[in-house]
Amino acid sequence: QVQLVESGGGLVQNGGSLRLSCAASENIFSIYVMGWYRQAPGKQREWAASISSGTTNYANSVRGRFTISRDTAKNTVYLQMNSLKPEDTAVYYCKARQIMNGAEYWGQGTQVTVSS
């Protein structure tokens, strides 16, 4: 059973930066697509970024401001968030999806609040 633990959330000012971390319980990057999702109050959960075999993809809402990366040795995925806006306020979740069978695992989420 894959376990994911997010950290790094908090309160930042408009225009500030924050880096989120997602630590996996085992080395899974070779067989899983890793991604970050977010859910703002009163809204559906939406995909923000993903990474697999060095390939990254971003939602239009975060492209150019957010960067997803991974450290294989630490079994950790990161989301560097720059130029944060109040609209970025949400609970951010880490997700792992197994390439072969589509099995999914989610972290517990971490709150990001951007003040105006």
C-alpha cells in the first residue's frame, strides 16, 4: 500500500512563494505518474500539475508560476509555487497513479492560503 504525506502548506502574502513536498512510502516513480491537485472552498478538485519520467504538464491556471519536480533518492515530489495569488488558496493534494492498472493513491492534503 502506497502512502503519501504532504507538507509545506501555510499562509503567504500575495506574490509570495511556497514549496510543497509529497513524501512517498516507497520508491514508486518508475511505475507511477505523480501529480498535484487542489480544491478551493465551494469548488471541485482540479488538476494542477503532473510528472512522469521527466515529463511535466501544467494546468493553464498555474503554468509559468508553478514547477513540479521529484527527487528519486528521497522518494519525494515537490511543487514550487511562485507569484502566488489569492485565487491559489486551496487544499493541495498529492496523487500517485500506477501506470499499469490505474490504481490511485492520495495524500491527506495541505492547506495553502494566499492573503491579499
